[in-house]
Amino acid sequence: MMTFFKLVLFDIYNGIVKKWKYAILFFLVTLMTNVILYILWQDLGVDIPEVLSERLTFGDYILYPIAGMGSGGAPVLPVLWLSVVLLTAYVTLHYADDDLHGFGVKTLVLSKKRTYWWLSKCCWLFCSVLVYFAVMCVSSLLFVWLSGGVVSTQITHAMPIILDISSNELVVAPWNITGALWLFLLTVFAVCLIQTVLSLYIRPLLSFLASMVMLLLSAYVQAPWFIGNFAMAVRTDIFVEHTPVSVIAGLIIVPVICAAAIACGVFRINRMDIINREA
């Protein structure tokens, strides 16, 4: 068991600590979205002065980049949401594959514990997604403090207007984003995990393209079997009525998908020809 913990610590140090620039990138991207939301809110207040009576909250600022696309309105590609999820997928794309072409090969051959190697990569991946998401939250909290906002996960009445959510679909306020935040975190981890499993079978770039296709399909098909739907907060039953995307169901379904992906990875790594694997 000590071998496993050493592998996890090794992966966290090399895959997260030494790649601290990625955390800075997520901080800056989120800060940019915070500024954009603040400007949109001020502009909205020109036409609808009453929206300025509610100060924007932490929930508003963290919701904006992860909102996705609602079921109503024009079918416009959710570029911001797609960028955030794909950025996470991309920065976690190569680490496991690179390790199989470097130090990881020696570790696998010497330890003869391939399952430990794979489970360590799963732990590293979850920690990576958690760290980047935490950095996004810290960035939003900092902006809340600087802009005089409210530290709360409640969503203000301005957000449905800014996000173009039809008032006919909205559930009765108040709206609390806490459940959707946890579901977003788990869903992004699941997307990255599926991508990492695929990279054991095909080239990492192709697995990234597969993630992109899966997310694009999720944007235009509102159904639970397209996993990206669970990462779109504005499609969940926190905000809209009669939606097939339930937060409670998602918190059950997504971990099951993660467990299945981990099992597939164990199956693959224990049957892979590590030495003669194509570089």
C-alpha cells in the first residue's frame, strides 16, 4: 500500500505542483469572466435599474463561466462553458500518456503493480480538477470582495436575464447553486477520466477530439445520457422546470460513470504491452 501512496504523491507533485502555471491560467480566465459579468450587470442596470438593487454574489460569478446553454432561446454555442471544460480536459490530457513513455514505464516494470499506477493517475486527475476548480472559486471570491459583492451561493434575479433563461421555464426563486457546483466538478472529472481512458487505446489528441464531440453533442441534445448536460448549471432542476437533468440524479449517475471508467482503465492497463507500446 505504501507503494501506492508514493505513486500518488509523485503524481501530485509532478502533475500539479510542477504545473502551477495552469492554476494561474484558470485564475486569470475566471477573473476575466468576472469582469465581463460585472460589466453586463452594470449595462443591464441602465435598462432595468431595479437589478442593481441586488448586489452580485459569489454564486453569480462562479455560475457565469459554467452556466452552459439553456433549453430555450436561440441555439447559440456556449463558447465560454465549452472553453472552461475543454481547457480542463486539455491541461490534463498528456500527463498519463507522457508517464507511459518516461518514468512510469520503469515504475510499472519494477513494481509489477499496474493497477496501482492507474489508480494513482485517477487520484491525480481528481486532485487536478479539484485544484483548478478551487482556483476558479478563489478568483471569484476575490472579485466579490473587490467589487463589493455578496459571499453567497444564492443567485440574483439578474442572472436569468443575463443568461437568457426564459421566465416561463424558471422555477420559483430563490436559486442556490451549491448542488450544481458539486455536479459540475464531478462531471468535468468524469469527462477528463473518460478522455484519459481513451488515451490508453488511442492517441491523446484523438481522445481530446472525442471529448470535444461529446461536449458539443451535449450542448445541442438535452438528455442525461450525454454527460456534458450535467455540467451545465442552467439546465438543471435548480433553475428550470420539467428538465431531464436532475442534480440529485446526476450526483448518482456521474459517480457510476466514473467507477465504470476506472474499471475500464484497470482492464486496459493490465493487458497493455507497455514495453512495445508505440511512442
